[in-house]
Amino acid sequence: MRRDHSLPEGRIHTLFIDSQAVACNRLGDPTRRRVDVYVPHGHDGTDLPLLVDLAGFTGSGLGHVNWKNFGENVPERADRLIASGVMKPAVIAFPDCFTRLGGNQYVNSPAMGMWEDFLIAEMLPVIEGKFGCGGTGKRAVFGKSSGGYGAMVHALKYPDVWAGAVCHSGDMGFELAFATDFALALRRIGKHGGTITSFIEAFEAALKPAGEDMHTLMTLAMAATYDPDPDPSVLMGIRLPVTMDTCELIPERWAEWMKWDPLELVDSHGEGLKQLKALMIDCGDIDQYNLLYGARRMTRKLAALGVKHRYEEFPDTHSSIDYRMDVSLPFLAEALSA
């Protein structure tokens, strides 16, 4: 049952893409990927902007189109916003980029898969070819948490592809967001046999993984993303940037992680953001993962560069903040419809 069944209902189309970009992954993940595509009521997609939804860690685009109790999924939200005149019509794509390690940062990794290439070189041509939407100047990417990180990095690296981006509570400021988690990860690994392999085996065998183990899995996913071990004998390419016994940072390993911090990338790629039609960053003022401080640093860097953007802080945590799409979706659709 829809939250408001009186609203005109857009259609969800399901596509499948057999990805060559993901085929290199060392996780054993499938290369056939599903993408659900929302087309608003009364439209076939032609000439509409295309918004791409990047889900947060442990999530998938498919979860964003599922029924939601006492709330709205993203297509229902778009139906409401469009019907009320708050949002201009837009096509929204929901790719399934879930991985064995629980999530995705949407960047190229020889361990996780070449996810930048999947989104840009494989997914966009299929959607735009089928629905006649998007195209140069009419594509945007948005997401929360890991998805917000992906949106920010794609905007930085590919301003010729994306005309807009929204980063909801995205990962930035890695020394606050990630470095504080290594000790927890080592404790959980120690509890489950003392090696990354034994931890993964225990996690995947558990009937109900502990919350701390889920958080450790995220740390391992980041390791496979930012600094994978090229040795093919290393399980899924996972190596941590700390010593396993004393939790001391290994400078050369941590440096590889830091290269992917948006606060570092903006120094070399920030000028390209001036090409965007729309850029928005927001974060809860009590975000429990310390991402507020990275967001504040980012907006100051962007202001110093003269990059036009919208920055907002709101009174909430990192969790259950889908309502922020009531701000971001109209913002993107308006900018890309001009």
C-alpha cells in the first residue's frame, strides 16, 4: 500500500546490465546488475533530466524502490513532490551496486570492481538510449553517506559527465570518519580468529551479525576500495593501513586512503566543479560519524575556490534522513531543467 494512493503514480522499469567493468572484482560478486528506473506519471522519459541515486553502505538502489512502512520510498516521494509542483519531472535511476563486503564507494577498484566505469560507461548509455532522458548538461548524481561520497567524488572527477550532484552526509575528513575505527576492527577480528579471512568466514556464517561486526565489515570494504593488495592470494585484496598487533598507522598505506578523501581531491579537481549547474552538500549537526566536520571543511574550501554551491546543516544525526530528499530532488530537477 502506498502512503498516499491518491497521487498520480510514476512507472518503475527494470533493466539488467551485464557489466564488463565489474567483472574484474575479487569478491566473487555477480556482473549482471539490475537498475530500476522511475519515469514520472504522464511522461515517457524523453528530454527529462536524469538523476542517479547512489545508496549508502549496506544499501542498494533496489531498496529505495521497495515499499516502506509509515513512509515513502523514493518513487513515492518523487510522485508527491512532482504532483504538488515542488519538483519538476525527472527520471530517477536506482542501480544495484551492492557487494559481498556490504556496500560501495562507487569508484574504480581492482578488488571491488570498476564502479565508476559501470555507472558512466555502461549504465548511462543504456538508460539514456532507452528513455531519451539525460545527456550532457541534464545528468545528476545524488546519495547519502557512501552514496553521498560517491556523488561528491563523481562531481569532482567527472564534471563533464555530471551537471549536478548532491552529497547528503557523505564521507569526507577520513582521519575522523575512518581512522578512529581501526582499533574496533582489530578487536572484532581478534574475537573471530585473529585474521581478516577468519573474520570474513565468521561474519558470513553468523545467523545474526553483531552491529560492531557490520561496522568492521565496512572498514574492510574501505580497505578493498582505497588500497587493495595486488597479491592475488590475499582474500578480496583486503589489507588494513595499520599494524595488526599494535594498531599503528602504516604511513604509505594510509597515504593511499587519503588520496581518495574528497578534501584532498578538491585541491586537484576543485576547479572543475565550477562547470556544474547544481552542487549541494548537507549534514546533520550531530552526525555520529563525525562527518559534519568534513562537510564544514569542504564548504570552506569550495568558497575559497569560488565554487558556487549550496550548504546546509540540519538538526539530526546520520540516520533516517531520507526526508532531506524533499530539498535535494527539487533542487537538482530545477537546475537541470533550465
